[in-house]
Amino acid sequence: MSYPPRYYPFIGCRVVAGFPSPASDYLDEPLNIQDLLVSHPASTFFMNYTARPIPSEMVNTGDVLVVDKSVRPWNGSLVVLCQEGDMKLRRWNGDERTEIESDDWYVWGVVVGLARKLVK
């Protein structure tokens, strides 16, 4: 499935605390949010995270996870595991076999981005 890109105005200045620069009222090139979040369109999926928040991972209920199935997990990466038909979010430590009681699991994909709506 392919969707046409949507471009949004992009202000190319850094956001810092304090008084903003008066010279920062110009716009940079438009931004396609897919270009920022998606490196491999054929293997990238967006998943709604519905479990309880995980503050240590900075993931909240209702967040949208950007998951790439073509990326290999590395030590410390956030992954989506499929365990006995359920999807679970875990921090990959390189040797999950010792921590997961069931043998019926696999890494579904690696979380490469996160989208969150701050205002409802």
C-alpha cells in the first residue's frame, strides 16, 4: 500500500529555553514526516501502544510506535516481541532466551520511532 507524501511547514531553528531569536521567523524546506520516521517503507508499520505506560522507556498508552521489521535488534534496542500470539514491548538485551519462559516467541520488529499527540 502506498500513500502520497504530505508536506508540512518546517522551521529550521533549534528549540531552546529562553528568549527566541528575532531572526528565526523564516521557514526551511517543507517536511514530510515519513521521511523523518520511515527508512524502509516496505517493512515499516505503525502500531498503537495500548498497554500500561512504561516510564523507563518513555512510552505512554496511546503512543504510536514506528516499527521496522527489516532492522536487526541490537543490545539495548526497543523491540516488539510476538509471544504466543500476543505482542509485547521489550528492551532487547541480546539474550532473551534466558528471560522469556516460553519457547514460542520471536522478534516481530524493532521500534525505530515514536509518535505522540501532546494535546487532545
